Amino acid sequence: MKAFLILFTICLCLPAPGFGKDKNQLLETKSPDGSVRVQVKLKGGAPVYTVQRNGQTIITDSKLGFILKNQPALATDFKVADVRKSSFDETWTQPWGEVKTIRNHYNSLLVTLGEQTNLTRTVIVEFRVYNDGVGFRYEFPQQPNLKDFVIMDELTEFAIAQDPAAWWIPAYSDDMDSECLFRKNKVSELKEKMHTPLTLESTSLYISIHEAALVDYASMTLFNQGNKTLKCDLVPWTNGDRVVATAPMKTPWRTIQIASKPGDLATSYLILNLNEPNKLGDVSWIKPGKYTGIWWGMHIKTHTWESGPHHGATTENMKAQIDFASKHKFAAVLAEGWNEGWEGDWTAAGNFNFTKPYTDYDIAEVSRYAKERNIGLIAHHETGGNIRNYEQQLEDAFKFCAQYDIHRLKTGYVNRRPGGEHHQGQYMVRHYHKVMETAARYKVMLDVHEPVKDTGLRRTYPNMMTREGARGTEYEAWSEGNPPEHTAILPFTRCLGGPLDYTPGIFDIQFKTTGTFRVHTTLAKQLALYVILYSPLHMAADLPQNYEGNPAFKFIEDVPTDWEQTIIPDAQIGKYVITVRKDRSSNDWYLGSITNEESRTVEVRLNFLSPGKKYTAEIYQDGKDADVTTNPLPIAITTQVVDAGTILKLPLAKGGGAAIRFSEVK
């Protein structure tokens, strides 16, 4: 990731003595455009911060600090020992992403807090203030009286000034983790502990509270401790410890993204900017793309993961999938259930072998066949939550991938209490990081299911391509499913953390194969999801026979997964979304629009197209009498010539959508 333009840093060092004398000294910094202001002060020796935007208070006095195990708290005995201010401006290029270039422009405030009594320990708090929000983190420098220590509580607060609506899912749902449907309540009504990103919505103001660069630390959850004050609650180890640490160390960034519109919140790259640049060096081997494979059949019970008469991952089935992928120019094919260990209750035992295929899966032949047709293989490592078993085999498992030319891997952790530990605690954060670094050494791209939440580490480790971490398409196969509003909420909640492998593209909406369950969208909406929900690896999830001969499949063939630019012209969380993206490899643009349970007509100005040029719009939209419940399959496919001055009116059926490709007329 190459940075360009001018990078500058200006430091202003303020002497410590002047600050020690005035305990009420107010420190502040603003965003480069002056719209966002952060103020820091001590109240009785306790550090607090506030955030304002355009003169409006967003976060009122909110505590900072820590409770430590068997040591005095780092909370109320501070003086300001040093203050440093600086500015930073760079533009860097993503190797892949929803946009090609990102500007990283902020003003920073670095406050060194020194204990006045007790052990005279030091904590540094750094604030980076952007035009679209704030990031702050703690640093524990090397010091004689704070070496090895255990954090029992992080006192960080987000005291919300108003009482906006919150879009949230519960934390500590060990059977589902982050795979819950979103709820909407006023902040004052919140009673449970909540995952982040937590999105707050009020008139002309949208806020997301999350974290960036989660490394060797516990995930942050939030709870309302009263008076609309959301407090950090770190996911614990089983013994109650939150974080086991050694100085020097830095915590993850606590992030507050702020926007006037939902679309501006979704196109904020503050979290990525707070992560470190690429550590992998050459990343030319990392390739976005679409994939197909053996997955959906297991969920609708036409195939099985385990061996037997209906085993999915056989040599014959994989060759058929490879032929299909080659014919339709996909990048790779996924095989789930290829390896021994799927018999019995694998979610409890998780005794998988990651180097031993089932006898009906000839990995050498499948690898040869795929390479001959220029199709990549995606291996699958389901752990069943047995982390010890997986880590004992980790090196051999990746050597096995290298032996058979496998450079994409899907991992799974269906058991959400691995070894008894919480899924989002420090134990699992360390594990996922180990797998990510190991995969990078073997040049393997990752798609992680049942993951620790996304905090932007893909900037530092670009092989961390995509992850689940949300209630995805598989729930449509064996539960009450996902209501139509669900995918109109995700772009402004879960997806603020990073790419989502939602596995769209189901054409057999009402399941001819089973007739029991169904997908809660129209066919046109399934196409639109490829644009709405960003992932550098997107699956055409349905069975190949449901695609062949269907003209709507052309959109899935055409739509890219690597973008130069992303725009969200209009959206209302949970109601409708319009997303526009420009292909990084051509001059084509793509549009996706979706709605919830209500039908509506949306208007789209095509002013994102190049002025003075004509484009052919290939439009896939809900057909006559389409309805998510009664008639989901009708789709109208039309073309028309448009330009930057065109306004399109798109009628969306209940639970419906529209997908458009704009290609320049030569």
C-alpha cells in the first residue's frame, strides 16, 4: 500500500510543569476542517473527554482509565505530565477494497497522565480527530512499576448527549455470538450488553461506536450504566480477568464515527486509517474474486458434510463445480466436508484432521484438474471450536495447502465457547491473529466464519479478506430466516467493521428441493446484494443447476468484487439502500438498491457517470406483480442508454431490489 501526496507532521510539545499546577486545565484539538472537537480535562484527578460536532455536543464528560488486578486503579490520581499535538496527512492505496485510495488526515492530541501518588505510574491517551469522527487509545510505556499486569476493567465511557435510537445486537449470546437479528431501541431503553459496531440514529446525525486494530486484547462490548452512558465492557477470560498484558503495550482504538447521513457513515474509512499499514510486503498474490462451490447443498440437505451416499465434497462433484466455475469465469471453488472428522456431533468434539481427505475426495486429482482450468481451490478448516486440535495441526495444515496449490481458505468455529472461553475474548483474539499470520506466510487468503469481529486489520494483513460475523444466508435454509429489513440494516451496522461474506445469489427462492423453508427476498434483490454488501470474495451460493439457463445469472457473472469508488446516494437504515460502485478494472459502474417489507419507488440521479459520455444501463429489477411473500421470482431485464443527467425511477417490490450495470458506449 503505497502512500503518496505530501505527508507532514507538526509537533507542539507543551512543558509538563504548567499542567501539573492547574488540575482543571482544558486540552483540546479539532479535526482538519474544524467540525469535530475533542476536549480532555481532569476532574478531581480523573481524566474525562468530550466530543462536539459543529458546536453540538455528541459525547458529554466520559471517563477514561482502568481497574487492575492486585494493584491500585489507574483512574483518579492523575496530573497532566505532557501534551503533544500533531497533524498528519497522507493518501494510501488499498491492494483491494471498496475504494482504491483513502485519505488519512487527522489532528492528534497525545496526553501523558502521571500518577501523583501510589506507584507514580504513567498512561498515555492519544486522540486522533478526523473530519468524520474520533479514534482514541491508551498506551502503557515501559516503566518500573507497571510491567506484567492484568486489566480487570476498562473504564472508558461514551456518555451520549441526546437519546438517539440504537441499532444493536446482544453480546454474550454464546449459541449465536454475532449472528442475531438487529433490534432498535432508544439509548435510554438499552438493558443488555451489546456488540459493536453500535449505530446510533437521530435526525441528521448518525454515530457508530466501535474499535480498530484489535490485537492481543479483549473485544469491547457496551452496556448502558444509566443516564445514557454507554460503558466499555471487555469480554472476560473464564477466571474473570479481562486482559493479560505486559508493558510496553497499546490498546485497540476506541472509535466514534459521525455523519449527517447513513451513506456517509458507511463510506467512512476511519477504522481502516487507524490500523497500521501493510506488513506483508508484496501482496500481488492476493486476488479478489467470485467463487462457487459445495456449501448450499449441505444447508438445504441435498448433500452432507460427512462421508456417505450423499457426501458433497467428492472428486466427481468438485470437478463438476470446477467446470461450472471455468465456464462462467469465476475465480475459485469451495469444498466443505472434504476432510475426516465430520461424523457424529462435531460441534462438540471438533476432532478434525486437516491433512487427511475422505477416500472419495482425491485432492491431488482435484488440484490438478482445477489448475488445468485456471480455477483456484478454497479449502475449509472447520474447527468445531477445538482450538487446541487446530493449533497442533496448523503448520501441517498450511503445508498441505501449499502442496496442493491452495491459496484461499475458509475457516469455521461453530462452537462459540472454545475451551470454555468466550468467543470474543483475548484467548480467541490471539488465536485468530495466529491463524492470520500463519496463512500470510503460506500466501493464503482467509474467509473466516464465526469470527472475532472485524476491526480493520485487513489494512495491516491484506490476506484477511472477508469474514462472516453476521446472520447470513444459511439462516434462510433452516430457520425462520432473515426478514427483508435485515440486509438494509447490515451496511450501517456490522459492515462498518469490514467486508461481509453473506453468501448471496440464491435463485431457488422457495426451495424446490425441500419446500419447507425459503429465502425472504425477491430474485432481483439477490442480485442487488452483490453491490450492497461488500466482500472481496463473493459466493454464487446456489446450486449450479439453478443458474444454468437463467438470464438473471449474467449479472452475477459480470459484477466485480474490487472497486475504485463507492457512493451511497440515499438510504434509510432498515428501510432502503441505494449503493453505487465503480469497477477498479474498467469504466463500468454498478448499482444495487434494496428495500424492506415495504414496496417503494426510488429515484437515482446518475451524476456519478462521466459527463459527456453515454452508457448502456443493463437493468435487472422486480418484474410484474413481484412480491417477497407471494411471487418472488418475476424479474424484468431491460437496457437503455443513459448519461450523467439521467434520473432513473426504480420500482422495488416488497422485499425487492434492483441491480444495474452501466457500461460506456464506445
